[in-house]
Amino acid sequence: MKIVVIGADGTLGKAVVAELSPRHEIVPVGKTSGQFQADIADIDQVRRLFDAIGQVDAVVSTAGHVHSGPLAEATPEKYAIGLRDKLMGQINLVLVGQERLAPGSSITLTSGVLSHAPVLGSTNAATVNSGLEGFVRVASAELMPRGIRLNIVSPTITQETFPKSRKAFTGFDPVPAARVALAYARSVEGPETGQEYRVW
């Protein structure tokens, strides 16, 4: 399969590429790096990205930024960071992908444990992750008649990023990014749709 990996240079993206590349052709995409570059929060850039890459069999997104900080200091502008980047950025991939992907293709998005496990200062992430999970549940049903599968991976904090976030994630059990990558492989290579793969 020809698989586009958005966020291929990130911690999760690198693990996904390492897991899938022995079996598939990987097209790495980043905002400023990779074989192709695109800001997925800009739907016109997403359209140009799909035009440039051509026909693909799967899209995996491990990209998206959110705002972290106390609710008392939150502003609409700070909240817009996650809503625009991680939420709408990944939704843009589906909006454009549904027009470009052939039957039998798949799209895999990324949410995260913060939609289920409260961490102080993470309301933006919790809002965005919950929104993505709800979107996938409904959108997958609408894509199913066209033969396009849509799933989402919800990872906990990874071992690779845990040292920088240890204080916020006290009591969490970090997992290797390579273990999270197995969930993306299951989504891409398996038969399921509308699934939230929790790697906690």
C-alpha cells in the first residue's frame, strides 16, 4: 500500500513509519519537513497536498498542536490553537480525503488519553480529543458505504516524551511509541472502521 503519514518526523510519526515501512510505501509529510510539506489546518494546503501526492491507499495523521495551561488563564485565542490545528486539521484530512481516496482506503486520526484522564492544564487537549473521537464515530458510518474506513488512535503519554512531562503525568504508565504504532498498523491493515484504539 501507498500510505501518507502526516507528522512523520514526530515521536509517534517516526514509530509509525518504522512499523509500516517494511511492508508498505510511505509518503512522509510534515509542516516543514518530509517528502511533502503542508499545514493541515489550512484546507487549501491539504487539497494541494493530495493533488501532489496522487492516489494513495491510506492516510495516517499523528499531527496536531494544542494549548496547555490553566483554565483561569484561557482565552478564545489560546483555545483556537487546538481547535484549529489538531481538531480541524485532522478533520480537513477527512473532508478532502473522502473526495480523493478510492474504495478500500483508510484514514487514521489521533486523539489521546487526556479526553478520558484529567490532567491539570489540559482542557484544550481534552476538548479537542473528545471532539475528534465523536467525529470519528459518526463520520465513519457515513464513509462506510463508500468503502472508506475511518479510525482513531488514543495513546497515553509515550516513554520518549514522558521525561519532559513527568510532573503533569504523575501516576501514568508511559508506553513505548513502538507499541502505539501497532494500533496504527491495526487500523491501516485491518478490516475495522469507527474504532477508537486506546493504547494506555
